[in-house]
Amino acid sequence: MQIKLELLEQNLQAKILPVYLICGDEPFLIQEAGSLIRDAATQAGFTERKLFQNDDKEFQHLSSGMETMSLFADKTIYEFRLNKAPNAAAAELIAHWCNDYQSEDLLLITTPRMDKRAKNKAWVKAISKLGAVIDVYPVNAKQFPGWLRTRANAMGMRLSNDAIAILSQRTEGNLLAANQELQRLNILSDTDHEIDADTLREFTADNAKFGQFDLIDSCLNGDSSRFVRMLHSLREEGTNIIEITAPLNAEIRKLCRIAWAKEAGDSLALVYKQFYVWQAKQTIYNKALARYPVKVWHQLHNRLLLLDKSIKGQANRDAWLTLEAILLVIAGQRRFSKFISEPV
């Protein structure tokens, strides 16, 4: 079965399933889901836990566990934390364990986010038939204030709109820090009254943490003030600029090809399918493509070549300022457009 993350605790209270697959790219929520499953299993009499990380060969423990089980054996949680989908041999062992389930043990697997094709694999279907698959999705900027308010309410706190706005700004992109700040507020503040902006400023710090992909998406979306704040935050954290420019270059190359196909009259839906652009990303691309013709996207790509020279010390320009100027143009700030047409 498929279980929504927000309904996991309710499902665990009703019944502990033999196997759970948690997949997604938000570490804090994945960790929290795993903790809910382990805690529920412990209360249900699972007394032993075996943890394995990023080693497909460790799935041999599943078959050996089935072979050695006895009437008086401890109920064991087998937990596998993977940084990629299991290889063919490991996937076969998982499918066999699920299809021929003969023990009282529990299998818990966590992986990065999987696409529809990956979910059609036999091992995932076997898990879904015997147990549950839980997709963990990132909390985007639009959802984040609501996520904070729900968390605060669950802790018995009431936060004013201004307090939510400030906490969103200070912890956006870092769910772990956001949860820690809420826990700190819960301990230190007077939860009998609504927590206002002044109280929040007193007890919280600036813990915003962003990734380069969030920054690029904000830029393509045209949210200049947000991505500039993210860019400055990443620079202050000591992020290597190449960690931003490498994926940015890949995005602009793809946009050049899509813009060219669009101007040639090709169906945008088919082009997106050809380049494996998922639905949420299509919305962002549509906004970006509406800003400029293909010629400008090629100019932006050429400007990234100059940026690369600046990073390597082959051009007398500040690399971070050059990157910021390019991003501002991409976001639609046309007052910087002269910059992209200058000779490289």
C-alpha cells in the first residue's frame, strides 16, 4: 500500500506492517518517519535492531535471518539506509523476502526519491503488496509557513503571523533547524499566550540553509529577492562557487535546447517529455522561457563561459558578482541585460 507521510503515525497505531520503504530527498522528514516506525515496532515487541548502510551485499542478512529463525528468536528490525536504489541482486533478495514472508521480523528501507519507472520494479511492488511505501517530499517555500504552524500547534504553541514569517525566513530550507527552534520556543517561552515577533526574535537565530538547486529554481521562477538572499547565504557558508555554476550551466544548456525547439514550432509537451522535465519543473521553465527568445538564452550560456574563466583566474572579474549579475538577468531583471551582450 501507499501511505502518506502525515498519516504514518495513525497507520502505525492501527497495525505494524512487515516492511516499509521510505523514499525521498528530505533527510529530516525521512529520519522522523524512520523513528516513528522504530518506536512503534519497539513498543510492539521488536527487541533487536540491525542497521546497514549503503552496502547491497548486506541484504544477504535477510536470507540468513530467514534460514536461522526459531520459535524463540527475538523479533528483529532490519534497517537498510541506501544512497541509491538497490542493485539487481539485492532487489531480488528483497522481493524474495516479501513474496515468501515467513518470519516476524520487520524490514525498513530508506532510499532517495524514486521516479515512476523505478517504482514499477518488482522489488518495490513486492514491498507495496506486503507492507507500505512512503514518499517524502520536500517542503517548498510556499508550504513552509503552513508546515511551521502545524508543527507549532502540535506542540501546543500559538504563533502570530509575524512570528511565522520571521521563523520562515530564518530557517527556510532547513527543517531540522526549524524543528529545533520550535522545540526551544516550547521550552523557553510562555506557551499559554500567543508567541509574537518580539518573543521569536529573542529566542531564535538565523538558521536558513539553502541548496544550489533551490537557488536556481528561485532564479528561473523570477524570485530575485529570494535567490539573492540564498546566494549570499551560500557564499557566507563557504560554498564552492562551482557547486552552483555546474548545475546552473546544465540548466541553461537545457533551456537553450528547449527554447530552440519551441521557436521551431515543436510541441512543448513533447519537448519536456524528451528532456525528462517533470510537471513541477515545467511550471518553472514556462516562466523562464516566457522572458526571453532563444538568442538571449544562448547569450546567457556564453556569459557562463566568461564566469568559468573568472573562476579559473583567466578573466579579471569577480566570479561571485558575475554569477549574481547572470542570475539577475535570468530572473528577468532587464536593467542588467547589457552585461550579457558584452564581448566574452
